[in-house]
Amino acid sequence: MMYRLRCVNPCLRRLIHGSAVNKDQLLERLQLCSAEDQVFDVVGNNKTKLTVDHVSHAVGMLWQFQKERPELLRTVDLVRTNPQFLTLRVLAENKIGLMDDFMLVDMLYAFLRLNVEQHDSLVQQMVSEAWLRIDRLPMSSLSKFAVCLNDQHLQHSPVMGHITNILDQRLSSINDARILTTLMIAVSSLVSPRLRDALIQRADHLLHTIDPSNYNTPRRMVQFLRNIKYIHRPLMEKCNEIFLRNIPRLNAENISIILGLYQSLQFNNCDFRLAAKQKLIELMDSSTDAFSFSKLFVALAPIASPEIRERLENTALLLAEEFNAHQALGVAEALEEIQSRNLSLLNKIASVIQKNLHVYKSVEVARITQALFLLQYQNPELFATLRNILIKFLQNSFYPSEVTMLTRVLSMLPNPRVDESVLSRIDAVVAQCNLSELSTISIAIAKWIRNDSSYRHTTHSKYIGLLQKLSRCGHDRLQTADKLDLVLEELKYISGEWFEEMLLEESMVTLRRMTDQIDWTIVPDLAFFLTRTNYLCPTLMDRIASVAIEHIDKIHHSATYATLLPFSVLNYDPVQADELYDTCIKRFTPHINSFDPHLLVLTAYSLAVADHFPEELIREIFSIDFLGKLDSQLETLPEALNMRTRLRLMELNRAVCLECPEFQVPWFHERYCQQQQRKGNGHISPVQQQIHKMLGEVLGGINCVRVAVITPYFYTVDFECQLDKHSQPLPYTEPSTLQISDRGTVVWDSSSRENTWAEFPPGAQRVAVDFLDSRLFCKNSHHMKGEALMRKRHLEILGYRVVQVPHYEWNSMELSTHDNWKEYLKKKILG
């Protein structure tokens, strides 16, 4: 034993001594560096001694120094152009085979962050080596490698497909939410519906494990949903709760990103918008540089009050010349969103944009053009330059989505002729376009046809062949489609005459063919599509009703609005109508307090149209607390949604007062209605003028007819007459204060409402004559829509006998003569 110890001691002494002697002094010197120059000095003085570890450490430190600085203070260009940085790149390329897996991916990530070009041989070799090792990479390195591929626009590459497959196989073993969400974003363009659902389920599970102050992980989850254009409300609501708790820690850039993601997903959350608005207002005084202020302006301007907007515009005017290209673009889009008329600011922003046109990508030039055009900005020279740039981008593009986007924006600009090269490029990609892109291109071509004078002089227009090809491709795409969810994704926001004339019927044939695929996940989107197209399809609606009733617990409570909407709007009662409404009402009632105020109003109005007035819902909406919250939310909503919500609240208030007096809800929209009446132009159509004249002949004089009568609760009746108890016309004792001018407009008088509702003889009856144009009927039939039916209901409650004149009867061949029209009106009114 003693002999063995004596033998070991010299060995230990040699090892300890050798460790001290062989200590990596060069690595220690690198670790002591506190700035880039010091790192470069060590590299420059020890080029021949640098090992792979030294190179890795030096590159990592260079990126770390940059990452710790605010973006405005970063000096990446100075680092990249330093001669010793080239030394590090050469050494790294020569030592790729010596790098371990962590080191390889970390160094690739750092080099890309330091703006080494993706076509550089160093980057290409590192990517190739990482691909060779991809199956053995740990998940942390795999997620970072995926980010590197995205940075190089390789999200559709085979290697990204390989990563997607690995993620699918190892998903259950991932316990780090940051790694998971990074991978989710990277592979978002390749996920299948099955993997999408699995990723969302895993993300939802890991969301409960993160630090409550970590708002970046839920932000990446929402970004993933935005990338795949999929709204998963339970996950979004959980993410939103985390954002709300972190409002004190969010800066303008964070808030701007979150609001942008919400807007893309059409996800509104009143609490977050109000909290974000307050936080942004608090940041105004400290946002004094171009970077932070531009982020503040983009986020706050669209949701701010007019007074705050004025302050923002004044500050923007002072900082405008300091904006870089992308900051100017963001401000221009925000100005368009608020429809600013600050010409001085617009001129300055346009000047910055014009100086930087060479740095913008195609999508950014398109965004600039659209924003300036919608702002009605007058600068022919700038628009001519933008048009030429758009055409060059379009001529060189092979991506259908990009060609479609550029075509749409080009069609906005006034131009007598379209370049043949533009039409040729469109023709080349049409066969690859989805239904939404085909519709967009058709709308652009329709605009060009209207503006091209040569089209009127030839039947062999250059546009005809392209329109025919668009129609043919659309029909082929629908006839070969076999996945309902994919078809609905393409149809979701399509509109326009071309679609209605060429593809709407074929779309419905396709949807009916896929009726068996309608499940609870499809129901809200399909219902929304039917509502938007005004197309009555009993087969599809019956299926929606049965699926909704059976699986109501799986449908998110807020989606009950979209689910019920076509039944209400299109006035269709399925066999299980009562059960459908009762089931949906029971589904959302426990969650009333979690609804966004404006959505709750829209839901209640939709139910009112269908003659459903859930007491708990009505009492909630007309409570003081709710109305106060609604007012606060309306200030942050886009103008169109704000006006629509206010109108629906008025109409709901009117419906409740007329149909549910037992709820004792007061009528508080008198002033609102008076204001809307004053804003109206009072224009009536030629058909209504024709009917007005004939009513005078039928009833024995124009003094027996009143036009545009305002009723209590502010319905406007097209024409009103009075009949005695023998159904004979009665002349009005007071001359009509509302008459049609020579230009077809109604001349209003402030006392008109009181005059038209004067007392009339006992036993007499008021008759309302309403002309029903095509907007009040379903697209594919003479089936009357719900709003027209509710209006009739309400006028009858007010004491009218309602006579409706449908457009298809008035314009029919049977009523093609003056005498026929008179006889028609006589039978309708006098019997």
C-alpha cells in the first residue's frame, strides 16, 4: 500500500503542475475583454495561436457586446468591416470540422447576427455541416439553427422540412417553452393541421410553467397563430392575460408588435387596448428619439383621442427628418389609418420615403403606395416613381402572392395603359394562384378595363383572355378541391362582382359536396362566409345547426356570434331552430363578462333580429357600468367598427323598447338619431320617385301621400298614407313638409316628425309603403332577410299596416306598363 501511494504522488504532482502550466492564458485574455477593440487586439496579436475554442469565444463576445446595447447604439457595420473580423471568419471556416454541435450552431447564429451575408461560403458551409448533424442536435441548438434558416429565407427548404419532422417526433419531450415557441415560428409555413393542433396543445401546457413576467414566450405563440392564420381563442386569451399583467414592463415597441399581431388575427380585446393606450400615453414624454417615438406613434395614433393625435403629429413633425426608411413607412401607414390631413407632416414623411426608395423591398413599396394613395396625397412625380418600381418588382417576381399584391396596388394608380409585360407576368402565375388571389387579380383587371379607352374600341381586348383564364382556373381549383378547411381559408375574405358572377355558385356546389366534412372547428368560419355572401343554402345551414347543437361545448363562447349570424341575417329557421338558439345562448351566457363590449352588442342585435331577447344579456348591455366600458372601448376601435357598433346599439335599444317593454329599458338615442338624420343626404332612387308619383294618382292626389316619414324611434318610412274605416284614402290636413326635389332628394323640415304624427280620424289606419331593393333579399332567391322582417314587425307595433313592394315584382315583365303599376299599387294598398 505504501509503495502504491509513493508511486501515485509523483503522478498527481505532475498532473497538478501540468494543469497550472497548460492553463489557457489566451482564453483568459479574451474573457477579460470589455469591448470589441480589445477582442480584435487579442485576435490580431495571436492569429497563429487561435484554436477553435478561441474563435468561438471571440465571435460570441462580439455579438454579446452588440446585443447588450440599444439598437440605435449598435455598431455591427464597424465590427463587420474590421480586418480582424475577416481573420475570425477565415479561421472559423477552416475549423468547422473541429466544432462541437453547440459551438457550430452558436457561431452560425452569431455570424448571421453580425450581418455576414447568407451567400458567404462560411455561412453555407456551416449550414451544410449543421444539416449533416441535424438528427443529433439538442433541441436548444435545433431551435437556434431553425432561426438561422429563417434568417436566410429557407423556411420552405428541405432542411426545414427535416426540422419539422424532428419536432413532430420529439414534441412530447420538449419542456422549455422558449425552445418550443422558437421552433413553432420557424416551421409555421410547413405544419399540417394535425401538427398544428399538437403544437398548440403543447404550448398551452407549457404556458403554465413560464415565469409570469416573461411576455416574449406568449408573444411568440401569438406570432405562430398569426403566421398560420389560425385563431385559437383559448390560447390567445391566456396569452392576453399575461400581456395584461406585464403592461407596466412593456415598451412602445412591444405594445406595437402585440397590437399588430392582434390586428392581423382580427382579435380584439378591450382590456388590453385600454391598458395599452394608457401605458403609451404615459410613454409620450420619454419617447423623444426617432426610434422610440416612431414605435409609439404607430401603436398609439390609431387608438388615441383627437387631442392626443394632434400632440403626436406635432412631435412627428419635429422628428420627421430623423426617421429612417422603415420608421417613415410605419408612420405613413399610421397616418393613413387615422386619415390624417396634416399636409406638412405628410410632405416630410413622403420626402424621407422618396430619399430611401432604393432600400425598400417589394412589399414595402406596395405598402407605401397604398398608404399615400389612400391618404389622397398629391405628388404625381413620386407616384410615377413608385409605379415604375412596382412594375420592375412585378416583372422579376415568380411568387403568385407577390405578383397578386403588386397587381392590386398597381391597379390603384391612375394609368391609361397597362404594360404588356405586366399582363404577361400575371398570365404566367395565374395557374398557381389560390381563389383569393384570382379574385384580387380580377378586380385589378376590371379597374384597368374601366380606365383603358382602347378597350371600348375592340372586342378582342388583351384583357379578355386573361379574365377567361382566371375564371377557368377558379373553376378547376374548386372542382378539384377535397379539403373543406383549405377551401374556406381561400374563400374567407373574397368579395367583388367577378367572384359573385363567376365563382359563387360553383363555390356553393363545392361546399355542399363537402357537407360531411363540416365539424365544430369549421362551423364559425363557414357560417361567417354564408353571412358575408348573403347566400341562402339550407343544406349547409342545417348541417351547421346540427353540428353546433351537438358540439356546442367545444365551440368557443365568443364564436357563437358567428355561428348564429347567418340564421339571423338570412332569416332562416332550421328544423332545430329553437334548440339552436337556446343552446348557443346557454353557451355564452356564463361568459358575458368576458366578451368584448362591442361584440356583446353585435351578438345581442343579431339575436334581436331573430326575435330573441335573453333577459340576462339585455340587462347587462343596458347597465350603466357596461355602457361606460363600451364608450371607453369605442374610442380605441377603428372608425368603421366604431360607427357600426353605435348603430347596432341604437337599433338594439329600439328593438328592446318596442318588443320588450317589460324590461323597462329607456330610449336614449333620440339625439343620436337626430344627428344621423341631419347627416343623411335624403336621396331616393328613380324607382321610389316613380312610385311616389303613381301613389298620388292611385290615392287621388299627392296630398294623400307623405314621403320619407320619420316614425317614433326613428324609422324612415318610404311613403305613408291614411285610409278611413272604409279603406278610402284620406288627405292630410297639413301640407306635407317633406317633398322630393327635382334632383331626387328629400327636403327635410325640423318639425316634420311632429307634423307627420298628428292625430288622425277614429277608425282610420296608417299605411307604410316600403320599396324593398335587392339588398334586403338573399343573393340567390327572393327570400327576405331578417332586418327587413324585423322592420316590418316594429312598424306594425307602431300601428302601421305595412305594404312591401319587392324590387323583383316592381321590375317584372308583368308590370311593364303605367296602368299595370297603378293597378299593382291599388291592390296592395286598397285591396
